[in-house]
Amino acid sequence: MTVAPKKALGQHFLVDENILGVIGRLSALDSHDVVLEVGPGLGVLTRFLADRVRLVHAVELDRALEPALLDALGGRTNVSLVWGDALRVDLSALDPPPTKLVANLPYNVATPLVVETLEHAMSLRRWCVMVQREVADRLFAAPRTKAYGAVSVLVQLAAHKVGFHTVSRTVFHPRPRVESALVAFERLPTSSLGNARAVVEAAFAHRRKTLANSVAIAGLVSRSQAEAALATLGHPTTARAEELEPSEFVRLAELLR
């Protein structure tokens, strides 16, 4: 069944099944797993997952894909299709709750979806996501590097990387113009995100400005309060957001309360 990918939805369908073995290894699939898949597309990965796990919750926005997706699933009864925007669907209401997120994420929702599921889908313990290589590099980038940003801090406060694999453009239809990668990570035993998200996002909102100026522009606190907090952490008042380690943002948020 021929389906035209929609550029506006960031659709690049997975069509080469040779990559599925790598996905299975990085996601450490088990017959007891309940998997959340976002953007099942033509069902290539969905079918692979359904044959190996207890249940797949497949969340898809594009209702036009339903005939092709149902055809690919071939009557498998352990796939629950959920139609809607994954950023708006109440993932905490999925029953049984998913323990892993395994997906070829649509380009336009990859970053916010990773952050939202880390913060709010607390039943998830492991992620194995296919994303743009640039996004994959950001997730676990080190401080003081170009790739290090708000998403790096938020992800690293909640998870640690357990796998990485570059992916050829040929596994997709249409072939994307950018490189892709699989990145796998697990939730930390104790997430330390706390109330730091607002501070992190404000701090990186204006990368050319000092951290103190950025959080002041966001209206969180005055510049002088932010500068005092930085001094307490042992940083100069002119420090920029990319100079702080992820754990320091938690302490910074506490000092700015």
C-alpha cells in the first residue's frame, strides 16, 4: 500500500528491516515489556516489537496511515493503536503502563517528546529512539561544547546513556537530508530534575548572554540574585549557561527560589 509521507509532520518512514536487530538489542526487548511507540508510520517497527513484547501502545497522529498500519500488523492483537498527538495524549493513562519507549521519532517532536516523557511518563525505564544525529549528540553533550544545551541538562539529570548507533539515510523513505542515530538511555534510580526545568530553559534561552542576564530576562529573578547564586556555586557572575554541569542547575534552582 503506497502512502505519501507528509513533510509537515516530519515523516520519514522506516522501510529497511535490517536496522531492526540493532533496535532490538539497544532496547533490550523482553517478552514481558510494554512498549510505547510514537510515530509507527507504516508499521515496520511496530510489527517487529509486537512479535517480541507483551503489548505495544502505538501513538500516531496521521489517521491517513491507518489502512497501511493495520495491513502491516496483520491482525496482531497485542498492539493498541492510539490516534492523536503524542505531546497531548495523556501517556500516564495508558493501561498497562509502558515500561520502554522504542520509536523512530518524527523529527518535529523528538526533542520535546524525550523531555516530556522523562518528566511525566514515570513508568518508562528505558528509551531507544531514532532521531536526527544532531539531536542525538545534544542529549548527552558535555558542558562547554557547542552541542550542550537545555535538553542536554534535562536529559542528563534524569537518565544515563546505555547505547548509540549511527543510522544510514537509506533505511528511510524519503531519505532525509540529515544524518540519524539511535540513542538508548535508562532512567536514573533517583531523578534529580526537581524544579530545575524553568531555570534551565531560561538560562539557555539567550546563549550569547550571561546566565544571570538570561534568567532575569525570563523574569525568574533579578540579575543580582542570579549573580549571587552563581557566586555561591563558585562561578563568576559573568558565567554562561554552558559552563555549568547538569547537577549544578539543580542547586542553582534551589538558590533562586
